[in-house]
Amino acid sequence: MLKQLNTVIADLRKYIFDSGPGHLVEADFDEMINRLLDEFSASSAIETHLSIRGARPKLPRELMHNLSLIIHECLGNVARHSLAANMNLEFDFLANRISCLVEDDGVGIDSARAPDTGNHYDGRGLHNVAARARIIGAEISISRASVRG
């Protein structure tokens, strides 16, 4: 019975990991971000601020897919856990990389327990973010500001 339950849990985790805003893959970057923020705003009272700097080339489908899932999960974490009033989402398009910053004025995260530290973290969301980042060759950093989340 326990083995069957573990199999079901593993299947659910795979389903959750593979699900998300797949309909956004066909959109261009700006449209994808605006749709994600529209969905976020429809279900959250958190004030959002968006900044996109630099020329945005057409991104490969796999990159768009994984990037949309990473951003979707980050926004979901802000909505579920931060108790924030404001959230900043910033993108910098540089010559050969994209930098993304998700920042809120909420309660913060215990960055010592974040998945990129190798320590235990109860939720799957940040693990999924780290896994998606590895797929596209990205690096993530999770930190807590002294005053903000």
C-alpha cells in the first residue's frame, strides 16, 4: 500500500512539475509576462511593478516554456507565502543572457533552506524552479533582504 501511495505521489509531482502556463509558449516575451501578471493580479491584491530593459530577441520554445513556468511558480510563491503588499518583477536582456529579479516587501524566505543550498525545504515549488533553471542552463539565487522578502 505504501509503495502504491509513493507511486501516486511521484506521479502527481511529475504532473505538477509539467503543468503550468503552457499556453504562453506561443506568445512573445512581453505578451507572456503580461499574461502571467494579469493572472497574478486577478488572484492577488499585491501591487505589481514590471521593468523590462534591453532588446528582446525571439526566444526558443523550450526556453519560453521553462521561463514561463519559473516565473509562474515565483509569482505563486509571492502570492501564497510573502504577505507582501508590493512585488517587483525586473528583466534585463543582455548580449547573451537574461537576468530576472522577483522581489517583494513581504515576510521573506529562509534562504538557508532554499533548494540551491542542498538543505531541506518542505515545498516543491522552489525545487521545481531550480530544476527548470538547470534545464535551460540558468542559475538561481534565493536571498532574503533585511527589510523585504
